[in-house]
Amino acid sequence: GPSGISEVLLFSGLQEHLTGQPGVCNVKVIHNDPATQQQISLWEKAMGCTLPFDLQQFYMSHDGGLLSWQYMYNKCSIHLGRVNINSLSELSVFNTLKTVDTTHPSLLDLTESGVSQSEMWSP
């Protein structure tokens, strides 16, 4: 797989850790099939932006996934934790425009290495 990522299952270390903890039960993992380059290209075209290379590589290894676990307390299992990584089809773009309020800047006003937000997202 890309960059050797697919050889390691998503959540595998956390799943092993949780399974070994006292009281933790019903550890469940859902692995989605990898996204294709065509799916990524179609998503980028539909959303009007380009995903960073490392995120493209991630989705071509694991198209999101879910890890959930419960805890046994007084003979009752309690839903304790859930980690969800959206699949490509569940991703959406939100406000990629810079703020115009100079007195209250937002995180959208940050740039990386002098590259503007619009150049980084390539809308």
C-alpha cells in the first residue's frame, strides 16, 4: 500500500491496549476498504479543493474506520468510548475563506510558510 501504511491495521495498537484492560469489553473495530485515486479525484472535484498528499495516502490505505468499547460495571456494560474517522464520502469542506474582521482574527487567518489559506487548499 501507499507508504507502507496499509500493512498496519487502523486502531490495531489501541485495540490491543483496550482489550488488555480490566473491565473493558466488547471492543469493536470496523475497517473500511481503501478509497481509490479515482474516488479521491471525484471528491476533490465535487468539493472544489485538493486534499493534502498525506491525507490522500491515508484514505488510499484506510477509508476511515470506527473503534468502540464498553466497560463492565456491576454486571452492566456501559458504552465508554468511540473513535470515528470519517470515510471520504463523509468528509465535507467548511469555510476556507479568511476572515475580514481584523480586530478578531480566526484560525483561518493563519498561514504556513508564507502560503495563504487559499493557496494551501487550492479551491
